[in-house]
Amino acid sequence: QMEERVKADIWYMEHWTMLLDIYIIYKTVANVVVGEKNAY
């Protein structure tokens, strides 16, 4: 599981854009409101 998180972090650093950050914030807020069971 740690290896998958590191891969995700590397992907994020290689593909970072402001739009990607806005999308991540949107998904985070939506998960807080709806209650995503797979969230950390």
C-alpha cells in the first residue's frame, strides 16, 4: 500500500497543474459532504 501511495505522489509531481489541484479540492469537499468510505 505504501508503494501505491508513493507512485501516486510521483505521478502528481510529474503532472501537477492548477486545474488538477482545483479538481482534487473539489473531490475532497464532495467526499466530506457525501461521506466517502474509501477516504483516509
